[in-house]
Amino acid sequence: MFPEIVDSKYVAGYKVWLKFDDGKEGEIDLKGELWGEIFEPLNDVNYFKRVRLDKELGTICWENGADFAPEFLYDNLKTDYITQVWERSDIRNMSIDERLELIGKIRDSIEAERDKMTVTDARKWEAVEAGLTSAKDE
């Protein structure tokens, strides 16, 4: 069974923040997905903003019946752990071990997306990873 959406929030433009019951959360930009008769009204950002979570369907939808398969949303979710981490107010109160665990999660999330990276992004990540590894070894 696929994870279900437990929370959602309109962000800006055609972006929606989603949280799944397995803890995965992040944003998805649906601008490129709004084609076809059912999705046409969603090209009006004021209409798009009316996105809501239908807990019975387990996905986001709009008044006209437009919705997206939760597995599509899950697979295309952009999980930006770095932003999520730095926006947390309690990060300053974390122990070193908790921060290291967080770094591990960030590494895992980036590695999971590695095949989607541009060459430039891959080089940036390799430089960051090298810096993290050398700092850890000191």
C-alpha cells in the first residue's frame, strides 16, 4: 500500500507542500502537469490556490474534481531537508549526535535524488560531500 497524504498546504504559484504518513514531506511544483480538460481551470493560480486535502481519497484535489494520484505526488516530491532543518527553531538546542543524525538524513536524501541531478549539481554535491568527509576525519 502506498503512503497516504496526511497534510497539505498551498505554498506559492503552482507549488504545494505535502506530508505523507511515512514522514516524507516536501514541495511539488505542478505547473507542468496542468494540461487536459480537467486541469485547465487550475492554470488560474487563484483557482489553484483552492487546493484541499481529501482524506477519503488520500490525495489533493480541487472543486472541479481534478486530483493527482498520491503515488505520482510521492515520487515527484522535492524533499528539501536542508531548508526544513534550518527553519526548525530547535536546531540550536540539538546535541552534536542529533545534528550528525540530521546530516546523515540530508546525505541520504541527496543520494536518493542523485540520478535526477544535473552535471553541475552533481559536481556541487561531490564538493560538499568531500568537505563533510574531510571535516569528519579531522
